[in-house]
Amino acid sequence: MIQDELLQRITARPDVFGGKPIIRDLRISVEMILSLLAQGESSDAILSDYPGLEHADINACLAYAHAVIANDRLDHIAIHG
């Protein structure tokens, strides 16, 4: 399933942002990307501001938000610690 592949891009580490979900073990939180999208920022603008990100990372943030809202299991998120 494509959503499962996207969710593999989301990780969490207790020492980074208090264990909040981050993208590909980078110091970029899912919460921040979702906030930027909610404020009307385009994906292209976000990618320009954060050159390490890829389109799939933004899609992964949306997939994560959907999984949380839908109460899906988040087994594909890697927890490091």
C-alpha cells in the first residue's frame, strides 16, 4: 500500500523534538510541515525553503495526519531511541 510506504518516511526519536514525528530522521517535524500547509504555503515553497525535503516527504506528512485522524495503526513509523 502506498500509504504504508509514505509512512516509512516518518520517524521519531526521543532526543529530537521530544519524540514528535519527524521526516526521515531529519530535524524537520511533521507538525511544522502540516502547519505550513494549513497556512497556505505551497509544496513547492516548502521544498524551496527546506532543500533536503522531497515531494514524497510532504505526502508522508499528509498520510501521517490521515492515519492519526482515521485511527489507523502507525506500525510503519520507525521509533529510534
